[in-house]
Amino acid sequence: MLNNVHEPEERRLVILEGINHDLNSSEIAAKLGVERWIVRKDLKSMKYNRDPELIRAYKDQFTRAIANKRSASKLSDERFHTMTGMTFQEKTFDNMMNFYRPELIRVIESRDETVAITNLDKSIQRVLKHNDIISGGKNRRRITSKARAHLPHKTGREHKSR
């Protein structure tokens, strides 16, 4: 492209274009045909002067990076869904329900769910809350209806629901 660009304004435009194409300072320097330290010095100067186009170029670069990560994540989620027939969150919920089934059955069979849940370890409570198995504040914890549907129905005394 441009070789030995010595005008600062022309270097600035090439640097902005390089950032918009996700190039690093070495690649921009190679494109300009100058030493890498010149590009770094220009970038430092542009940052110090709060160049609005540089700020916009960095924001656009960040937005592109986030979009690429989301698309990669979406691809892996779709692949997981085709393999298992459920989303990753559904599979995690199902695994947590199976793993903590004895504790959850004890909670359901207790007279007061809130007390039974608060008697569980804090780490277990945190995991259950994170996976939407229990809900509510500290003094009014309940097993969610979604989690109740996965557990066997009570035999004997009926469960009081509020």
C-alpha cells in the first residue's frame, strides 16, 4: 500500500484503518513501511490528545470482538442442543436436580421449607439459587415450581403452598 509515509495525518488515517481491520501495531507498521515504534508513538499521541476517531475505532473493535464471541458461543450452544436435545442451561438444571435430589426431597417433606433450606450448607443454597431451583429472599426461600415438577410428588401429608 503506502510506503514510507512521513506525514502524521496520513499515518493517522492508516493507523485508524488498521485498527478498524483489527491489525496490531506491528502489522500497521508493516503496512506503512515504517518502524513499529513510530506507530506506537503516534498511537500514544492520539490517545493523549483523546482523538475521537481513535476512541470510536477502539469501541468498534471491542463491539466486533464481543459479537464474534457471541456468535462462537451461539454455535457451540446450537451444537450442544443438536447432540442432547436440550439447551446447556436445561442440562445443567437437570444435572443439579439429580445431584441435589436427596436434599430437595428432605426440604419438600419438611414442615417449613424456608427453615429446611436455610439449614442446608451455604454453598448448596448458592448453587440451587444460581440454577433457579430455589427462589426468594433469605427469610422466604422456596423451591421453584419448575423444580417441583422434576421431583416426585409427596406421599402422606399434603404440602402447604402459599
